[in-house]
Amino acid sequence: MIETKTVAPARGLGGEITVPGDKSISHRSIMLGSLAQGTTVVRGFLHGEDNHATLNAFRSMGVSIEELPEGILKIHGKGLHGLEEPGDVLDCGNSGTTIRLMTGLLAGQKFFSVLTGDKYLRRRPMKRVLTPLVPMGARIWGRGGGEYAPLAIQGTSLAATSYNSPIASAQVKSAVLLAGLYAEGQTTVREPHLSRDHSERMLTFFGADVQPFDGGVTLTGLPSLEGREVFVPADVSSAAFFMVAALITPGSELLIKNVGINPTRSGIIDILTAMGGQLELQNLREVSGEPVADVLVRSSDLKGIEIGGALVPRAIDEFPVISVAAAFAEGVTTIRDARELRVKETDRIAAMVSELGALGAQVEARDDGMVIHGQEKLSGGKVQSHGDHRIAMSMAIAALRADSEMTIADTGCTATSFPDFWELLQKVRCEKG
């Protein structure tokens, strides 16, 4: 049965919350903890469906992973060459991070493996990862000449590479770096703009020789990785929904604790601040190599801005909820250079144009973005998630400022990244009265 949720307008948000652990860091903690010697303890792990896909894949390759209370994992690492051939296909579910990063990692193993996913993941482009891996010696096959999963991988010896990526993609960069772990010498990836750098930070934290430089990063292959204690900060992509909710709903003041503010991910904060949002970073600190802060958000009168260039990869996952903020901002917001949104879990440009338009917003699609004309309110009604967790949650935030209830179809997908989203939204809202 398709799950639906009905969200009523609110008269404000208040309180103090902690959103779930960072999805990207949770993925990488399992991968590198499994490849390290010794035990890795992960605190604050995100128990979402995407991360469980990664967890189950490594269990299938012989890694012992204990799930303890309070979001703690204990990973008994097998070393760089200790993974075992899985006895079945590895199901990546809806997780693009799992399938793309593991394609690089599995290319350097001594065994055969197959990666697949759900119907949405099997429509997402994979050749962007295969293109840099094949010159390293990787042997990978997929549907459409390698464009789509399932992907069959015959692990083999790899050679170091120097790759100039045409797109700023942390998944592409990370896949190449993980393959580079198994190649003697230095593997280098260059990008047109800096993408999120969680892989580089965590590889360094586990003991790899990683050297960032202006425009790229170099990794020295065949390192000895050592188990670590990893503290996963709260996911800024999950926090973004509540940042926007508090900004657009009059009478709100909300403190979001322990948020990861990695500069390659904090574009959402820069964008909302540029729109006139009141966001105050408190208690700044560094945890397991990642910068963290508490974020105090107060309701604000937002203004439309232009968003493009190097800012886009720093906020690529947050554009659905950014478009909601823009729908309530004074003036026009133009989003450009964001063509990558068309190949996410769904075509997020088309989906947000369709769903915001159904509520009365003035939104125009561009090939690489959107033009959004802000207004005071949206109407309620029925909208679709398109099976995309970020679309579903973004529409729930829009509902807080609608003029009547909004019903969102196919909301089960929120478990992908934020299993407790609906309960947390109810906890902080003040009812209309």
C-alpha cells in the first residue's frame, strides 16, 4: 500500500532538535571501517535504508558488524585485501552513493560481484563512474553499454590514474579514490568545482596519504588503514528541511544541534543567509575530522537571489527545499548550473516545478535549473513525492505555509534518509489556532 501523509499549516516552530547522523559520512564509515585493520566504532550512525544497503553489502563480503544501542556500530575490519566474494547479488536499494562508491572499491578486489538496486536506481547513470575506472584496468559491464545497473564487476589489478572529471561529483571522485587504494602509486582526480570532501577527510582520518590541492586531490595507493572511533555529526541535508521550515513560518525559533558544517556541504547555509535568513552558528568545533556547530534559526523575511556556479555542488541535495524557500521569498529566485538535479532519485527540476505549480506557485523549468517567483502563500491540496525522499519532505515543509491541508502521496521513501522525519516535524510545530 502506498503511504500518504497529510500536513496542516502551522503557526510556528520551536524547541531544540537533533536530526539523524550524516548519510554520506555513515556510508563511508562502514566502507573504510571494513577495509581497516582492527575495530572501528561508529557513533551517531544513520539507520536509514540507504546506509543499511551499504551495511548489508559489507556483511555479505564477510565483515562482522555489530549494531549496538544508540546508533553505535562496531565494525571488525578485514584489512584492505580481506573482503570475501559475496554469494549473491549486492542490492544497493535506492542508494546512488552505495552503488557508485562500491563500483570503484570492488574493481580492485580479487573476486566477481554484481551490484543492483531498486527501479529508481536502475534508471540512474553509471557510466560517469565507469569512464574513469576502465582506464585503470577495471572490468565492469552493465545495461546500455555500462550506463545502467545491474553492474557486473570482475575484480582485477588496477593502475593509478589522473582523471579530469567533467562534473563536480563526490560520488565519481570517491569511486576513483577508492579504486586508487588498490593501485600502486598516486591517483589524482581534478574537478571543475570542489565537490563534498567527506571521502578525503575520512581516508586521512583512517591513515591514508591524501593530498588536496586547488582543483583536485591526490591519493597514494596501498595504504595501511587503521580502525578508528568515528563520531557522525547530524546531517546538514536533513537539517536543511527544518532550517527552511523555521525561516518561512512566522513566529519560529529553532535550535538544531550538532550539525555537520563541512564547507563542501554548507552551501545551504550560505544560500539561506544570502536570502536574508537569520541563521546563527554556535558552539563551533571539530569532530572526527569534520567541522560541527549548533544552528539557531529564526523566522525571516526572505528575498529572491541568483544561485549558480561553485555554490551548486555545495548544496546539490538541498535544492528541492531551497525551491520551497524561494516560493515564499520576495521577488525572483533563479537557479542555474544545476543540471545534475535531473539525474537524482528522480528529475528533481521537473518534480518540483510540477508539485509547486500544483499548489499555485509560479515556477519555470530551465534545462539546468528553475526560475521561482515568490509569493505570500500556497494553496493546499494533493501532491506527489515521485518516490523521492527529498521531494516528499520538501512538500511537507511547504505545507506549513499553505492556506489549507496538504496531502502528500508515496511518503514511505523518507525512510531512505530520515526515518523519524514525520515525528520530529510534529514535535517542533505549533498548531494553527
